[in-house]
Amino acid sequence: MSAPKLIIFDCDGVLVDSEIIAAQVQAELLTDAGYEVSAEEMAERFAGLTWKNTLLEVERQSGLPFSASLLDKVNVELDDRLRKEVQIIDDIEDVISALKYPFCIGSNSSMERLKITLNRTGLYDRFAPHIFSAPEVGTKKSKPAPDVFLYAAQQFSVAPKDVIVVEDSTHGVQAARSAGMRVIGFTGGAHSYPGHADQLTEEGAETVISRHKDLLATVEALSIWSDA
């Protein structure tokens, strides 16, 4: 592979440390609804999925029906906590400033939530207008469908093989690989867990980093490594 022509960043757990907050809110509400689960388990099993798809998967696994009101309740509580608590992940601003390739965001979050987290952390203006919300662009299919990544590449007129995606979730890695893109796994968020890097690698990440200060060198290395 020659130098990439586009870098796509996932947002939650890659740019902003929001996945741990989401896991805490979701775990509390599911436990209250009769499905006892920890924030750590939520992060390991469901990070990267939309809350709707998470609920559907929990219902499928447990056989417990959940009230539709849980959808809205989580959104209200999570947005409130994100406005107050979410933090930027270390070193990403320096990385963005030093990148010599075009870059954008491809996320499962709604645009409304992306504005909350990116504005609070000062990143919105660094990426706008190239912020793509899977439920709101193209086919509107969320990861692990590859559609949001393919849509982003199309906006830059870049072939999928010339794209590198930075992802923290197995569902995101699946989406990027299905799109025909290369993936760098990221485990620097507070929600990371033992075995996280191995899971990302098993899903198709070519390498995994735990801090953004290693990203530039990793991208350069992928530019000369062959894609086995």
C-alpha cells in the first residue's frame, strides 16, 4: 500500500472518552430493568453498537422484554452526563495538527450527540464539516455495516483500499474490514479491558495502539507494509 489518502476516525472511545460513560449509564438502567450487568461487561460486549441494537441483542440473549421507554431514558441521561463529564483522549489534538492526510469522522452516534461531545472537547471545528453519523447519512445503516465508512470515502473520492480507519470496537473493525479498508485498533479509552487488543486483532485490525502519540508512526509503517 502507498500512503493513505484518507484517515477515518471513530469518535466514541477514540477521540472522546465517552464509551465508559455510556457503559455506566446503560448498565445502571439495564440492572434497574432486571438485567444485572456491570459497566465493564457492557464496554466489553457492546461498545460500538447503537443503544437500540444493544437492547435488541440483550433481549435476544436474555429473553427479557424491555420497555421502549428505555431508548429515550438512556439518551436523556447519557446526553446530560456527556455534556458535563466527557473528556478528550490524550494527544489527539497534536496528532490531528500533524496529520498530512485528509481525515474525517465515521461514527455510530447521532449528529446531535457528536456535537455534544466534540464541542465540549473542542474538536468539532477541527473536523467539521467532515463528520459522518451512520444513522443519518447514506443508507443510514450503523456499524457493523460498512456503509458509513464507504460513504465517507465517497465524499473524498477515495477508494476503500486507500483508507485507514482508527477504531476501538470490534463492531467498528468489522465494518471497516467489510468496507475493504485497513484498520488500526485503539485501546486508549477508559473503557478498555483485558484482551481488548487481541479482540481487535482477531477481527482484522492490522495493529493496535494504546496511545495516540504512536499513531503517526503507525500510519507511516502501514504505508510500506504489504497487506497480507
